[in-house]
Amino acid sequence: MVGNFSLGEKMKTIKLKVDGREVEGIVVNKLKSKKRKRKVGNKEYEWVEYFIFMYVPKGWADKKLVLIGLD
């Protein structure tokens, strides 16, 4: 388990095979959302923006990361 969260929550890790080699990944099960507004001229637009905010181990700082949707 990795992660450093204010709620004492640890993120689960999983092993995946990518291009024939085994790599470690982090399971993200919480998305954050923020309601956004923008006014352009006389029109006002509203939408909801979803994003992931997470801390990764220092060793992952220079690695490429992939986001895969799981059901």
C-alpha cells in the first residue's frame, strides 16, 4: 500500500502486465468534482469538471503514468 492522505487512507496497489512485463499500479476509486461557470458575452455556461488528485511515491516522479478505466 502506498499513499499519504490526511484521512489516514491508503491506496491499494495492483500488478499489471504491460508489453509482457509486470508493473505496479495504484487503484484510484475516488474522483473529485467541481462545478465550473463561464460567462461569454450574454451567454453563461456551466459544467462539472471531474479530476483525480493523488500523491505518488517519489520513485514514480519521473515515470510515465497511464489511466485505465475499470468497471
